[in-house]
Amino acid sequence: AKSSGRNMFRFYEPAMNERIMERRQLEIDMRHALRRREFRLDFQPRYEAAGQHLVGAEALVRWHHPTKGLLPPDSFIQLAEETGLIIELSDWVMQEACMNALTWGDTMMVSVNLSSVEFQRNDLVERVAAALKITGLSPERLELEITESVMLEDAAAALITMNQLKALGVRLSMDDFGTGYSSLSYLRTYPFDGIKIDRSFISGLDHSQSSEAIVHAIVSMGHALSLTVTAEGIETVTQLGKLTELACDQAQGFYLGRPIASEPFKRVVSEHQAQATH
Ligand code: C2E
Ligand code: CA
Ligand code: CA
Ligand code: CA
């Protein structure tokens, strides 16, 4: 077995070797990245669907890598999940997000994305509670965004964890709604407060009648279940108009505001608050 293990290397193409080396290097880099403060959060504003009233922001992590430059989450989250570093990273994300929300006045919400890996351990509730305690943010101002993969892994355990999270007072929303298999049945069983309609349905609103019918159905069903319905990935005024017509509750997307760094987002909040008092 040993010799065949050694021989295995002969089957690798040089390109594959390179990829493995690069991955390893990225993993090593990631182990130092938290301490070196290379991760940053961007905040994407979230509005009431008419697009006028700011209600909060979604925190989106970025890695300012010393040599590779700005890395988007899709390029390192999976590696963080595979290596377990996601836990430390997500602890930092939750605390940083809550700390930022404290500077936005008393009512703005902050949303944080959780990984399904975090549900596969038994310390998620403790970790969320710790982030709230350390920062002092009221739990009802923190929203946790969860994708369907969480329920697919271990449905029973996910339900228990989600009920415990609800008991802390945080909000739960189902992210990328409509892209999975059984999104609908999950809404009956799990204690969600909201759903985020996936961008693929929103981009269809410009030209496709069927997208409009689907979004209409999702909004009606969401409201029948007393859920807050958010549309994500709004890129055009047409899409925003249709969503307002369809009575979607909240809206997020490049048309309304791109994800931006902490300081500029604080300025967006203060400008908004100054306008609101006039
Ligand atoms: P997501 O949670 O579905 O986040 C929305 C993504 O769509 C973000 O990409 C955002 O920048 C992008 N987006 C927002 N509005 C628009 C729009 O109008 N048009 C288009 N084309 N895109 C838009 P981003 O920041 O690259 O994040 C990608 C994914 O990475 C997120 O998808 C989320 O699943 C994951 N992610 C981000 N931050 C975290 C984190 O702190 N923890 C975990 N576990 N995952 C994260
Ligand atoms: Ca999200
Ligand atoms: Ca999403
Ligand atoms: Ca996503």
C-alpha cells in the first residue's frame, strides 16, 4: 500500500500539483489572516421595498490578501469550511458585524451568513450568545442567514439548533430562497422569520413573465406564513418597481447600494438619519 501511495504522485498532472500547492499555501495564509487583520466586512444596505427607508445591512466578508489582493468570499469560504477555520472566522464576522451595528443607532438590523458546517457542531448557539454578550447588541437586531443545505445535512438537529437560536432572540432567514429542492416544506417546519428570494428570480423580472409569477407566488406564500420577504440582487429600476408592486417587504441589490466598507456605510446611515429627521 505504501509503494502504491508513493506511485500515486505519478498520476498527478503538474497543473494539479500546482493547484494542490496553491491550496496548501492559501490554507497556511488563512491561519495567519485573522491575527493579521486581513479579513474585512463590507456592508450592503437593505431597504424597505420602495427603496426609500434604510433598515440595515448584510455583512459580507472579504480577504485583503497581502499578495493576491482582494479575495471574494467564494474563493476562500469553502477552504475555511474544510479546514475548520470557518469557526474562528465566523466568530470574528459575528462580533465585527454586531460592533458595527452598535454604531448605526438603535434600530438598524445586521445580517450575518452562517455556514452549514457551523450547524454540524454543538457550539453554535453558545457562539452566537457570546457574540451578543461581548458586543452588547440586542439580539433582535441580529439576523442569521441560513441556506437550505443546513436542513439537508441533519434536519432534526437543525430544527433543535434553530429553536435554540430563536430563544436567544435573534432573527432567522432562509437565504437563496427558491434555488433548493424543498424550500417550501422547510418554511412550515423551521422557525424562520424571513426569506430572501434568490437573485436568479429577480433578474428575470425585467423580461420574463414566469419570473414575475414565481416572485408573486413566493411573496404571497411568505406573507401567508407571516414571513418578511426580501428580494436580493436588484440591479434595475424596473425590478425594484415590479417588486414594490408585488408588495415585497425589503430590497437589496447593486441598484440600491453595493456592499461597502464599514466607514462609508456609517456615512450612508448618518446621511439617511439626517434626511429622515427633515
Ligand atoms: P449571499 O449571502 O447570497 O450574498 C449575496 C451576494 O450577492 C454577495 O456576494 C453580494 O455582493 C452579491 N450581490 C448583492 N447585490 C447584488 C446585485 O445586485 N447583483 C449581483 N450580481 N450581485 C449582488 P459576495 O459578497 O461575493 O458573497 C458571496 C457569498 O459568500 C454570499 O452569498 C455568502 O453565501 C458567502 N458569504 C459572504 N460573507 C460570508 C460570511 O461572513 N460567512 C459565510 N459563511 N459566508 C459568507
Ligand atoms: Ca446572504
Ligand atoms: Ca443570497
Ligand atoms: Ca449564496
